[in-house]
Amino acid sequence: MKNWRDVVAHRQFRYLDHSEKKYFHGKSYTALTSFAVDDVLALFTRGENADPALRLWVHPDTVVLGIPDSRLPYLEEGVQLLSERGYYTMVRNSGGLAVALDAGVLNISLVLPNVKGISIYDCYEAMVSFIRYTLQDLTDDIEAYEIVGSYCPGDYDLSIGGRKFAGISQRRVKDGAAIQIYLDVEGKDRERAQLIRDFYDIARKGEETKFDYPDVNPSVMASLAELLRVELTVDDMKQRVLLALDAVSDQIVTDDFSDDELVQFEKRYKQMVKRNEDVAGMQ
């Protein structure tokens, strides 16, 4: 597996902590906003002098569906179930399947420029390497392979002792790539998994489908706090991420969106809203 420096040679990073934002340039800061923001960051990481970006984001009680989930035979009933349990539902524009977010889940977006010559797998491995680095004083047991029975399973599930605490997706826009990871840091890990299991039970109802949806087993998922047996909060993890970024870079900039970026944000946000019109009508 390649490490961080094999993929990320940059010494200056743009850092955006959006984890406590309620609004973003006139828009409520929902998961729709987050995926539009990442698209813009990827779109503007062009040219030899472009800096990569690292962004933190947290959203309360949200289920983010993958594109295949939007084709479930009883999707409307599944979305209604989530709504009844207090969860907002949206469909993202990156890979993967359903993921549950709440205040105990920290999302990190690593946005890399000029990735045409970098494989999708190398970008995933850069994120894995970075997370291992942030937690190096607590564990050296983080593994990356598919955890069968987890929600949103994939080759780059992160686990300790066979129990998953994170999953990674990726989206490429022009020459940039947004590698997005959710980290189950603290809180109701089993409840999240049971929620997604219930969603698939009602949205599929045992029917045969062309896509292989996961049979979620809550026992194979856990939070970092539980796995490491330490008191670890989202705020703690945010601080670890910033310290790790500082260690691997010479300079960190915190520039807000430029006027040009805001123009593209409006376009990308409208695209996300349009993508989610049907799901929004089910809630």
C-alpha cells in the first residue's frame, strides 16, 4: 500500500473546518451543501500550482444514500421510515451506498489536484495513510479491506479487529478528486447500523434486485471510542486531523470561497437539489 507522500507531494494545504456551520452563503448547511462544496473544491484544483484542500464536516441525523440505493424497489417506504425516525435523506453524487451520519460522525474530504495520472486506488490509499497517521499514538492495528455485513461496504473499509469504523468514497471532477471518509468517532454505532438494516429491509422487502445490497450486521461495526477503549470525541478527532495536517505540510491556508468559486457553488448546489427532488418529495 502506498503511503501519503507517494501520492501527496504538496507542502501547502487549504484547510476548511465546516463542522459547525449552519449556513453557507445563504444556504442551510445540509449534506446537499457539503457535496456541492466538494465538487467546487475539486473543480478549482487545476494547474501545477493548485493546492490540495482538506475539509471537515458534520451533519446531524442524516442518511446519505448512494446512487444504487435510489433504485431500490420500495425506496419511498424506506425514506419514510428514515423520516419517521428523525433522519433527513439525500442521494450523493459519489460512489458507495447508504451511510448514517450524526453528531458523532466526523467526515473528512481530501481534495487533490491534477489526479489524471494518479489511480483511484492510490487516492484511497492516501486517505488510509492519513487516518493511520492521525491515530498512530493510539493504535497500529487499522486495516483496510471490505467488512462483510457493514453498511456501505468496500475494499477500503477501515477496521480494527474486524469491526468497521470508517468508509471511503471518491468523486472526480475535471482534474480534481474529492476523497471522502466518514469516521464513526463516538456514540450510537449499533443504532446507526440497525437503522440502515431496517431501511434496506423495508426498501427492498426481500425482492431480487440487479444490485447486491448489503445484509447489514450491526455487530461488525463500532465507533473508534469503543474500539480503542478511550474517551474520544469528534472535537478530539478534529484536533488530531489539524495536527496531522500541520505535520505533513509547510503552510496551511484557510481562505474562504472566492467569487468564482461561489458562482460554481450555486450551479453545483442546484444540481444536487435537482438530483434529490424525488427523494425530497418522499420525506
